[in-house]
Amino acid sequence: MVDLLEVPAIVADFRRVSKSYPIYRKPVDRLRELLTLNRLSFHQDFWALRDVTFDVRRGETFCIIGENGSGKSTLLQILAGILAPSSGTVEVKGRVAALLELGSGFNPEFTGRDNVYLNAAILGLSRKEIDSRYHAIEQFAEIGDFINQPVKTYSSGMAVRLAFSVAIHVDPEILLVDEALAVGDIYFRQRCMRKVHELRTRGVTILFVSHSMGDVKAIGDRTLWLDKGIVRGLGPTDQVVSHYLAAMAMKDTSYLELKEPAERDGFALSAQPPETVMHVPNVDHRHGDGRAEVIGIAIYNQTGEPLPFLRPDSRIVVRISVKANERIASPNVGFMLRNHLGVDFSGTNALREGVELPPMIPGDICTVDFHVSIPTLYPAHFSFSPAIADGNLHHYKMCDWIDNAITLQMGQADEPVYGYLHLPCKVEVNARLQATIGTGAEHLG
């Protein structure tokens, strides 16, 4: 028997939702349509959303990804009640706080303080409740005396600071966050992301739209991928993001490639070298046209011993073996290093390092060793994603790419790491400046 108390409640339910906008070729066409009482149509329908169905469970962080113009913002505006769907049904349960377009919900003629009270009142807070939270809102926004100035004098970053601060202090049951945070400075974005994590732990339902796949992978429980208003993917975040990144990579290579790389005559490896790696520890997702494939990856130290973990300030060997299934005129082997948030931390390939690999014919196996100097990185997990492409650095076709094929933990450094990594640094004290300061002090005495 299923315990109904263990089943998460549905707080947002989209059922076959579509949204269209009328597009008029000329402004006068709108008037002509009105004069006929809409019996004649002088417009074309642009469908921002088509037959979108999903639900959001209480307490989960639901992310929405997609290219610009895919319908992400329209979807959030429907959830917030700003727009009505053209067809389908939408049901939302709970107090919704939305951080959508810049300054949305703000009256530009009112001061920041006035807008705080206005927005909080619209969301159902009493004057007494707003009074008790006003100091916290002002403190988090950190816009100083501008809180008493009209919002029309604010920069875009200041408007976002105040809007986000209001949204998180009205005890929302559902928080909608659009790409507006992208205009904020790094310091404030970090504070916002920490606050989002805090709200997650408190059980607030969050719908988050972002182009930052690192942020999406860090906080998303499930993710919806929209493409031109149509659902292309819905499910666990890692899986959907991997498919999305693969599609974007394929689209990029198609755009860059103006013509097939010229066939080159040259030497092709025909024998399997003894150092060939024949094992891929993990495959989160792989994509490519399959004309060549990655058959193995391993990480060694300088003496050829497999590494159980990464050491700060050390040298490693990333060995990648690939096999050709068809003729590859201009093979290029490389890898991407990702951190624990899924952010592409660093990457390289043979051509980037000035090494041109010979053409490969079907059955050829090639092994490439990358000797990499690892700096002192913060202790976290780092994954290596190997790949083989056909072409040059600007025009190529992806043959095979494996997401997160091998993951290693970075060991603890002897000294603390501030930020993501410690840059090699030499410190010198300006002795002449010290002498000048000392002379001045003596003179003052």
C-alpha cells in the first residue's frame, strides 16, 4: 500500500499548454482586423509554446533550459500569472514570488522603499509584516541611499538586487527566477546562489531559468529542455543537460563547417601500439557521428602508474586511445576537464598544442598522451571528457565525445586555496618604499 504522505504534492501543473502571439506585417493591419471585428485575419500566429506538459513537485528545484527564443521566459510568465495561455490548463498552488524581467513589478517613478512595500503588499503581506522585514530586505540589497531614490535612477544591477531581495524575503512557497541574475556582479550572484541553496533546504519550490549549465547542474533536481517552444527533454538534470550540450555542440560544428576538410595524403597508423588503453571507466553520455570512437582513457603519473587521485602542483599524463571506423582525414584528439559543478574548467587537444595527427583509415588505433601540469586546485572532484573530431580548430565534425569518462578527487593542499586555484606567485617587498616610510616617520617624530 502506498503511503500518500510520502508522495510529493504537485504545486504547478501544466497540461498541453500553448501560447501564440499575433504578428502583424504592418501596424495598420491591426486596425484593419479590429474594424472587421476580427472576422478577417491580417496576422500570422507565432507559437512561443506548443503543447507543453509537465508538473513541479513541492520542494524541488525545477530548471528550464534552452536557447534564446525557446519559450523559457514565456513559460515563467504564464506560471506567474502575467500571461494567459492560448490553450491548455495551468494550475499553481502557493504564494509565488517572481524575479523575471529587469524591474518587472517596479514603478520607475516610486522610490525603492515604496516599491518594496508595494510589491510585498501585492504578494499578500500586511503592513506590519513588511515593516518587520524591511531592514533585512534593505540590508541584502546593499544599494545604500539609493533605496530612497526613484527606481528610474537605478542601474540594471541595482534593480535586480532590490527585486531579488524582495522576492526572497516574502516567504514564497514558489520562487521563479529568470535569467535576470545574469546582469548582476559576481559578488551578488554568489550571494544569490547561496540564498537559493538556503531556500532549497527550507523546502521552497524553485523554478530556475539559466544559460549557466554549471548552476543548473548544481541545484536542479529535474530539468525541462525547450526548443522553439517544444519540449525536447524532461527528466533528471544530468541526463537532460548532457543531451542539451550534445545538441549544442553538434549545432555549432554544423554552423562552423563551410565545407568538408580537404582530404590529405599521408601516413596512417595500422598497428595497435602496446600502450593502447582499452577501457572507459564511465559514460554519462556520448555523442558524435561515430566515424571514430574513443576506446579508452586513463590517468597516470610521470612514471606510468595509474593515479587514484590528483595531487596539487603535480604533473600527470592523460592517455586517450581512439579507433577509426571510417577514414578520418584530419583527426584531432582532446579532452575537457570539468569541476564538481559540471563547469568546463579547462580543456585542450592535439592541434591546440601544435601536434598534427596523421590521417586514419578504418581499423586504425591511435593513442595520444597529454602531459599536463596540474596547479594547486581546491579539493573537489574533477572529471575528464575525452573526444575525437575530424577537422581543424575552427571547422570540424565531432566523431565521438564521452561526458565524464573518468573522475578523480583533488587531494588537499598543504596551504589553503582561496577561490578555484592558486596561481604561482612570487612576493617581493618594496624596500625603497619601506625606507621612505621610515624616513617620513622619523621626520614626523
